[in-house]
Amino acid sequence: MINSHLRDAYACCQFFAELEDDIVNNGNSKEWTELDVSARILEIRLEQDLCMGPSFGTIAGSGSNGAVIHYFPTEETNSPVNDSAVLLLDSGGLYADGGTTDITRTFFFGPEPPPEVVDSYTRLSQNASYITGCTAKDQLKKNQGSNGCHRRGPRRFPGRHPRHRRGHCSKTAPIRRGHGLRVILK
């Protein structure tokens, strides 16, 4: 399983470098879209030994599509991937030697992310750090509701109402949604 993850990490890094280089250094000469991102990461993964295909359908959401829970790009919803929008990428590979991977990364390729993006990621990072200390006992506390550790903590979005309101408590299930904003500074 470790080797599967190493091969998958290599494929992902190769893809991330290609995408970053084209958007940041070549003025987005390929004019990437969400469907292009999904197809290209799969293509690079399939070049790896023992890769049998994706472990699930790639979620490549650019701009507001990245906020849609379990979004999957289609011809009708396909948005451009460029230096002015955040890109959420949730993707994974299935390997014949027993490895199944799942990687979530968030990118912003522009010179500086908008303040609301920085604020949102600061709050989400604070909450992710907070819930890593939660236990199953925390979840069961009656005075906190059925998902106590999800409802407490620093995550508040003044004036905004995010549609995905729950995290995953790391002691009982892994945290799976975007944990980092990679900002590419020119």
C-alpha cells in the first residue's frame, strides 16, 4: 500500500507542476478547464505501474463550483481553470497492489487571493485544527447535540452560509475536505 501511495504522489506532483507551470509561467496557453484537469490527472496516473484507474470520479471545481458538495464537472458546468479562481481538486487512484488513494488539494494560481478566500481558509484551517482534538466522547455529549465537536470551535462565516456545514472528527473518521490553500506568488 505504501508503494501505491508513493506512485500516486509522484503522479500528482507531476500533474500539479504541469498545471502550475502552464497557468503561472505560460499564460494558461492550454486554456485549462475542469474537464481537462480531470482527464489529465487520470492520464498521468495511468502511466504509473499497477494503476488500474481512478478510485472515484475526480472532483475538479473551479471558482464557485469548488464549493458544491461532491461536484463533478460536466459539459454544461465545465468552468475554466485559471489564475483568478480557486481550484479544488479531490482525486484518487486504485492500484493493483492494494492501494487506494484519495488526495484533496486547493490551489490559487494568481498573484494574491481575494480577502474573502483568505478569510474562509483561515477559518476552515482553524476548525480543522480544532476538531483533530475531538474524541468520540466529545461527539456524544448531549449538551452539544449529536455532532458536538462539529458545532463548537472557531468556524463561523459572518454574513455567509456555507452549504457544507460538517467536518469529520479525526478520531472516528479522517478529515477529507480541502485542508490547504496553495498560493502561488509571482
